[in-house]
Amino acid sequence: MLVRYAAGWDAINTSTDAGLPALREGDLDIIWNVLGVPGLQFRFRNAYVGESGEGVFPAFRIILNYELPLL
């Protein structure tokens, strides 16, 4: 399990010198390695992203990873 929080503010667009909105993000990842199948992993990610003045946008993902033994 992984919990992350990041925030950014006072960013400037270098091509226009205009200020960018403050941004906040919180993530919760739950990772499950399947014991019966080596290299198979399920990841459940729940993220919330908030921009100043725009509200909070949720994002829920289910990610399937499988490592292929190429060598």
C-alpha cells in the first residue's frame, strides 16, 4: 500500500510568463502480487486532483501488470 500527497503553486508558463493555478494531488495505491502467477500484479489506484478554483476531480484506476521473461 502506498499513500502519496503532492502540491505545487507559484508555477509560471515560460512561454507566456502567465501564472498557472495551484495544484494538489493525493493518491492511494493498493498493490497485490498474485502468488500463484509469478510476475502478475494488480494495482488499485484512487487519486484526487484539485486545482485552485476548479474543484476536486477523482480518478479511480485498476491496473494490471505482467512481467514478460524476455531473456
